[in-house]
Amino acid sequence: MPKTPPAKSPAKPASATARTASKNVAAKKSAAAADAASKAAGKPGASKSAAKKSALKKPASVRDNAATGKPASKPAAKTTAKAEKRSARLSPPEIEEMFSRLQSLNPHPTTELEYSTPYELLVAVALSAQATDVGVNKATRKLFPIANTPRQIAALGVDGLKPYIATIGLFNTKAANVVALSQQLIDLHGGEVPRDRAALEALPGVGRKTANVVLNTAFGEPTIAVDTHIFRVSNRTGLAPGKDVVAVEQALLKVVPQRYLQDAHHWLILHGRYVCKARKPDCPHCVIRDLCRFQDKTPGDPEPVAA
Ligand code: SF4
């Protein structure tokens, strides 16, 4: 069914139009007044002062249109272009919004590595380099019931440990490191995992990332261990761009609000692992899509942002 066109008002004489324009200006009804003034400006016999007076009450873009009679498209387009020109980095309110959404989705994030003591976590993280958490969990489910303390692992020795972790990449080197770090824990730290970055990084096979994970996850320190997922998410989104993991870590520590710092590590890893994947990020289902600065987002209809 075609729509019925709206009934047209009978044409008014010029004086009636001018009276209407003046009446609207006096009533300060801005939208109606601008429209009336715009019409009046283009008609002979209309009050130019009424049009000018109305126009001066409007923002510059509207005022210019009223004065010149040009369509509003040009200034509106300028405004839109200006609004869309965003910084390559997320602003503090955007970062707050980003973490607020990630928190809403997962209020209590944690590692996917299975562990029950700081030592088990240390071993699991040491085994996880260039391996998946799933693969590490499969190995430690067999290992930890047999040996889950520095003394027990040191007693197994490298050759005794290897069969448990043979399914994990680089297992020869990892077996040697885990046995050596276990012995160092016995010799220097009474068999306990130290809550100290320098002491952790001094352990064989333990780098900055492993130390950060242990400090954050086992001891609740607000550290961020930048792995491949966090590096990618931080750069793509504009959250904390940096050319290497140390630069990204330092940028993150500066920009992530204090109250999110403890869990930011897990939110960013999980986001990178399951949504902002390396090859084909799932941008249509990403809750921070509107904030993200990545230029090559995966196309698709965006999902509504979850509350
Ligand atoms: S919009 Fe895409 S690129 Fe940006 S964070 Fe989300 S998944 Fe990653």
C-alpha cells in the first residue's frame, strides 16, 4: 500500500510568513525558528533581521546555513570527519570502558594452567613456553600426583622427569631447567618459591614473563606478564602500543587503572586467545570493537555490546 502523502497547508501570503517567523523567534523555539528564518531569508518581503536574529542563536554550522541558504550537508560532513579522527591510542575513559566491559564478561579471571601451589604454578609456567596450556595440563596431571615439590622433582632427576613432559615442545631443555630450578629452590630458598622478582628471575629457565605470572597469579601482585596474546591485543587496540614486550609491559603499567591491574593480565590473555586471535580476530563478536583502533578488523555485523 503506498503511503498517503501528508496534506499540504494552503499557501500563505509573504506577510503571514514573516509574521510566523517573528512569532517563532520571539518564542525562542530554536528548531522551528531556524526553519522559518531559513525560508524567510530566501523570500522577498521577509524580515531579514528576523532571519539574522534566529540564525545567531544557532551553532556556527546551522547559522551559516541559515544565512546562505546552503544545505547542511557540508558542515555536517566536516563535523563527522572530525569526530571520527581518533588518536591511535585509547584515551583514559576508553581504557576504563574497555576494562569495565572485560570485567563484566568475566569478573574473576584466572590462568588456565592447573596448579594448587606456587611451586606447581612455577613448574607449569616454565613448561608452557611455546606450548599450550591444554598440553601442559595434560602433562602435569600425570606429573604432580607423583612429584609436586622441589625435593620430589629434584629426586626424579632430568631423566626421570622427561617421560612426563615428553609431549611438550622443548621438553629436553625444560626438564633440565625444572630440575635445576628445583635444586636452587632447595639450596637458596628453603624449598619455597620466593615472592621476589630478582630471586625468581635468577632461577634457571625463569624469565621476566614467568616471574610476572608467578608474582601475579600465585602472590596477587599487580604485574602484567606480556605474552604473545597481550602483545597483540595491546598493539591492535591502541591500549598500550609498543615495539617489544618490555615496552608494552611498561605502557600497560602506566595506562591500566589501578583497580584493574591485578586481573588485566588474565583479561588480555583470554581476549587475545579466544577473540582477538592472531589470524582472524573475531571482531564482529568483540565487546570492545567500537573502542579498538585496529585498521583491519574482520568484517561482519557487529554483535550488540554485552552489558
Ligand atoms: S575489534 Fe577485532 S582487532 Fe579489535 S580487539 Fe576486538 S577482535 Fe581484536
